[in-house]
Amino acid sequence: MLFCGVALGLYALVPGATSAGGQVGRAAMLMSGGISGLLALVTLLPMHVGGFYSDGARVRNLWRNGPAGQLEVAVLSAMVPLMASTRPRELSRQLLDRAAGLPGCRRSCRSSCTCFTISTS
């Protein structure tokens, strides 16, 4: 949405061009902003396709605070330390056990590759 706002803002601020290059530049800004805005709106629609949730579906799951939202929080809680170079065996075992017991965990793990194998030895 930020890019959409910037591109459309520049389009509105740049005066009408008389040269062909200026007209192409304005048209490119308008198309870039429009496509960016359209993509932002599409990702806000709650969808589940091929094992992946759109941003809108993820926000809806978190908002409802049901099993799907709790599973989303558990996966994100595990992913954040992993992105910060934490080794998988150092993750909170309690958090992972609680996530494994949530309804839909097996289906989610199979479809979106969010399972973790932790070595306890």
C-alpha cells in the first residue's frame, strides 16, 4: 500500500507532460500505483489456496482467536527465534507441544511445511 500511495501521489504531483517521455513516465506511475493497490486489495481477501493463507485469512484467524489463530501464533512464535539464529533444539518445548495439540495442526503441517523436528538428544 505504501508503494501505491507514493506512485499515485507522484502521478498527482507531477505536472502534465508535453513530451512523449514524460507522458510514458506518468502512465508508468499510474499503472504501477494501480497494480500495487489492486494486489494489496486482493491479498486482503481471506483465501486459502494450496496450503497457504492470504494476509486477509491470517488476520481473520488471529482476530477470531480460535484454533487456527492459536496455531498461527504458535507458528509465528517459533519462526521469530529461528530467524534470529536460534537453533531449533533451543525453542520452547512447551510452546511446541501446545501447538502440536491444537486442532488442525497435522493438516496445517502437511500442507504448508510448518512442522519442526526437534532433536532432544
